[in-house]
Amino acid sequence: LLDHLKLVASYQEMNKMTCQNLAVCFGPVLLSQRQEASCHTNRVFIDSEELASALHFKKHIEVLHYLLQLWPGETYTFLLFHYG
């Protein structure tokens, strides 16, 4: 998956999908855990959960962005052209 996302980012001049844009689109989806819905009557507790969720959302984006920046992009392209 990272090979493919890195390949998409290599065409950022045409598709505007930089590593940052890809991280924004896919980071929260790929890295988040499924959370169970819960009923809480305490508003302070709900506010703190919402804040924690927003911070995790941002961290997922940062992690995927970091991985995409470090990921070697030539591997997938090499395999595609030589064995594809």
C-alpha cells in the first residue's frame, strides 16, 4: 500500500496528491482504531473524549506523512516496469 501511495505522490505535479495530501486522506482511515459508541451523561467527559479523538486524528495524519516521506518510491516502479 505504501508503495502505491508513494507512486501516486510521485505524480504530484499532475494529480496534486503530495505525501501530505495523501496522509490527510488516508491516515485517519488506515491508522485509526474502531471505537465503540458509548452513552455518557457527563459533558466534561464527552469533551475530553472529543479532544482526544481530534488529537489522535492529527497523529494518524502525521504518522502516515512521515512514513510516506521515508518510504523508497523506486521499488514499486522498478517491479512494475521489469515484471509488470
